Amino acid sequence: MYIKNIRKSILKMTHYSKSSHVGTCLSIVDILYVLYFKILNVDPKFPNNVTRDKFILSKGHGSAALYAVLAEKGFFSKDVLKQYYINGGVLPGHLDMTAVPGIELSTGSLGHGLSVGVGMAISNLVDRNPGNIYVLLGDGECNEGSVWEAIMFASHHKLSNITAIVDHNNLQGFGRTEDIINQKNLAERWRSFEWEVFEVDGHSLIDLEKTFKIISNKPKVIIAHTIKGKGISFMENKLEWHYKSPNDEELNLALSELDKTYENYFY
């Protein structure tokens, strides 16, 4: 039920705003669901609790997905979602940590989230704060040099309290990732920088939860193999849905598909 609601919220938000990144939002829904409903130590009633876990969506253009999850979790009213990406609205197209409770970092310009997450992880160790740090990046975002600086720094300091997740859907704004900068050996690259590396089906709730719960004495990365536009047949693995928003007909068709797909789904 939660996952269907989240996907429906994303579709409605991007339809009404007519400006979106709906494909990337749909690819990370299952990851965000597992994090917020199974893994993270967060409480919507106390969003600034000092010992909370922190999640950073480094690929800030996937904001609609995080807004929808936070609303579903109870950080703010679902009515606020109607204010997404419109003139004078509350929710900007790229994440703003001052907009609503639950957002740990303003993001949008790619390549910054992991560096900030590493800083948070070190701060927690110094303060003996038990909170863990989670950072979700795009596979195209791994083209950024600053990402690899953060990777090196984290392994050098053996930051076992940070987990990176790579949304590996093989598409970025202007083409396939392998055509822009080859990402086929992504896991090998992270492993060479002495991170604990796991590869999972990014839409398997069971596999995701099991992998998140594995304890490591090194920084950990989960390469999540996902499908851009996941859940909507005419959006899946289609580059055009990186920027395109659904029109009236496409929205109705997509919502109908979700009702059928998740008819007997309990998550």
C-alpha cells in the first residue's frame, strides 16, 4: 500500500507541475521505502533528534520521490505535495532542507552529497553519536570527481557508519551511462578504494533490507540495479522520461497500471 501510494503521489506531482524527473523518482521508490520504513532510526515527531540516522538524497533532482516518502511517513501533510515545483509553491524541484521537516541537506548540483555525508559520519564518530549516515547517488553522478575524493577519504578513515547507495539504472540525462562514461565496472571501482561492496536488485525489498542490515567494519556501498521509470510500462527504461512529465492521458493510464500491479500488495 505504501509503495503504491508513493508512486501515485510522484505521478500526480510531476503531472500537475509539468516539470519533473519522474523516471529517476520511480527508480528509487523501493530503496527509499526500505530505508524509511525498515532501516532508518528516524521519528517524524522529532525530526531533529540528535542521535537519529541521516539520509542524503545526493541526486536532488529525484526530490519528488523523497517528498512523497516523507509525507507517507508522516513528516508533513500529504496536502503539501500539491505545492511541488510550481510558482510560489513550498516544495522546490531540487531539495531544499528548509522547505519541510526531514530533509537533511539541500541538493541538486551533483557530486556533493557523499562529501557532506562523510563529514557527518566523522562528526558522529568524534561525538560518539550512534547515528548512521546513508547517501543515495545516481550512477551518472559517479562521473563527478568529487565523489571519488569522498570515497577515498571515507576508506582512509575507516568510516563504518556510512552507507552509500548507487541507483544504477544505466540512464542519465542525455544517454546511457556506458556511452557517456563506461560504468560497467562500477562495483570493481568502489572495491578498489577499499569499500565493502554489495550488488542487489534495487526493487527487491527483501534483498535490500538484508543488505542494509549487514554489519561491516568499513564504509559500505550498495550498487542497486534498478529500472528507470519502474512500475509504469511505458516509462520503464526510456530515456525520454528523465525530463518528461505525464499528460492527462498518460497519468490516468499510469495510475490504472499501479492499481492492477499492486492490487494484492501489502507494502
